[in-house]
Amino acid sequence: MSDSLVIIPTYKEKENIEKIIRKVFSLDKEFNILIVDDSSPDGTADIVKFLMKEFPERLFIEERKGKLGLGTAYIHGFKWALKKGYEYVFEMDADFSHNPDDLIRLYDACANNGADLAIGSRYVTGVNVVNWPIGRVLMSYYASAYVRFITRMKVWDTTAGFKCYKRKVLETINLDKVKFTGYAFQIEMKFTTWKLGFNVVEVPIIFTDRTEGESKMNTSIFKEAIFGVIDLRLRGLFNRIKPVK
């Protein structure tokens, strides 16, 4: 059994799902994959279940009823990973905006270089984003700057969704108390990890916007992030972020 699990939430990803699975399984380092599918109406789950016959004991799926949100998908996946005994747990998108080759670099940061949380960062060495319109780049970059200003967290890419957690981080965070479900979920998990004293490291990556399938981004996701960080800052100031006992 691999020590590493890649969690990929899906909703309507039939164009990408087989390609991303095969790419991850082609890497020199062995990773297992858990797909968390929110009742995709396009047959995404059926494609995964067909591929499970080819990749037994490496590919898994959890199907949920309804579109329940990114944050709850990852929380579901984290709990599954902890129950199954994985030591390194990854978040990754299905659409190749995150390069699967970078999984090995994130793993190395945690397994060999002392990181408790390794973040695939678009902004730690400048702006490394391909195929985004300039307005979206600016919105994302300055959203991260805003989060740093409010929270005082020393992370350049605060909204990044490409990450590797050591098991002990997910065991320490009270996953049932994670509040946000959209874009702010990514901020909350980083902030909580940082407040609990874990070592957070950014690994520079190049982010490439999807070429197939539909983007899940919308303005309500950004609104949650903008207002959610104020709540995070207040909770941090009043010491309401506590580890699981």
C-alpha cells in the first residue's frame, strides 16, 4: 500500500478524469487516488468505477448525493484517508491546472525536508499563472495579499488548492469544526495549520488554467473568502482554534 493519497473532488469532469488518473499512476512515486464525486450528471463516477477494475487497491471513489461543496468533499476525503492509514494526503484538481508531476515535489517537501504542510504556490516566486485573463490573475493575487494583511499568515498563495498534508496535521485539526465550504476553505485550513504551530512551506509551481470542462469559480466563492478571513482573524485572536484532544 502506498503511503500517499491524492484526493480529487469532482463535479462534471468527464473530459479530464481518466487522463488525470492515468497521469498520476504513471509517476515514479506510487500514489493512490480517492475521487470524491458529488453526483456528477455527466458520468464522471462511471468512468472512475470502470477504471477501478484496471487499478484495484490504488483507485477509490466516494459518491455523495448532491453538490455539497469543495470543503466538505475534502473533509470527507481527509477522514477517509486517516481511517485508511495514509501518512501523506494531497489535494489536487481534476482539470490539470495542477501539474501531477509536482506531486513528487510536494511529497519531498513533507517526507524529506521538514514541511508539515506543503503548498503548491503560484506566487512565492512571482506570478506563475498560465492562460488566466489578467483580471482574474489580479483578483487572485490581491486576494492573497488581503488575506496575509488580515491574518498575518506568512503565506504568499493563501488560496492555493494544491497541497500535501502530513497525517499529524489532519489528526490535530478538528475537522468537524472547519467552517467554510468554498474558496475560504483553503484559507481556513492553511490558517488553522499555521496557528497550531505546524511548519508551512510553499513549493513554487506553474498553474495552468483548464482547457477542458467547466470552471467552478464564481463571485460567491470570492465573497466567502473576503469576509471569511475576518472571522478567521477574530477566532485566532481569541484563541478559539484548538487542536483535537
